[in-house]
Amino acid sequence: MKKIASFTVNHLTLLPGIYVSRKDHVGGEVLTTFDIRMTRPNFEPVMNTAEVHTIEHLGATFLRNHEEYAKKTVYFGPMGCRTGFYLILAGDYESEDIVDLMKELFAFMRDFKEEVPGACARDCGNYLDMNLPMANYLAKRFYEEVLSDMSAERLHYPE
């Protein structure tokens, strides 16, 4: 079987950042999948499920309510390896195109102190598995260590 694109990325040299994972053509539309890598794979601990789940709820809510990107957001959710998230946007984008959006998103998650959207038994299948303080911390860390000083090595996959 042929390796899928995400398994061809060298995870030994991959740094936290924003990467175009793939572009798919569906009908006449381009869908761009972004790899929002929050932790360094195989180098530092992965995120726990509670904070991943919280970031998923906050991120999806923010993006689907965003003035410009609400109608372009197809999906925001965690990677199985728990080192980051996938964001799928309708449109043909490069990593540089969404840096400002990611700054908005991660500032929102860093500063969010209210009840997590959808964190109740009626709205979520595992609503007790949430950790807002840790999600705030991880969003703050990503904002400060990655987004505040973006470099090319954090916008394009390593060779």
C-alpha cells in the first residue's frame, strides 16, 4: 500500500508550527488541510486528552463563528498522536495566509475563562474529559513560542 502524505513527513525534524498538509480537489473547490503542530513529535510529551478535547471545542466554536472564516471552515480536530490539530479550510491557501487567523484563535483559547462551549452531557459524548486551565496554558505557549515570531522553518515541512 502507498504511504499517505502525512506519513511521509519526517517527524524527527518537525518543529511546532503551521504547515500545509495537503490540498484536495473536490468538484471545483480546493480544500486545504493544515497541520497545526503544537508539540514537537517524539521529542516532548504529547498533550493529554482532556486539554486536547477542550482545545477542540474552543477551536471549532471560534472558527465556525469567525466573521471571515466561518463559511470556509470544514473541520478542526485533533491528530491521533496528540501533537496537534488539523484544520481544513475551503480554498487554496498557504501556511502564511492563516498566521493572523491562528494568532486570533490561540489568543482566544489562551484567554478563555468561561464555561467551555458544548461541555455538557446533552451536547458532548465525553463532556467530563475537559481541562480548561491546561488548554489555556498550551494555547499561551504555542502563541508565545511559535506564533509571535513565525519563521519559514515553522511554515514549511522540513525536507
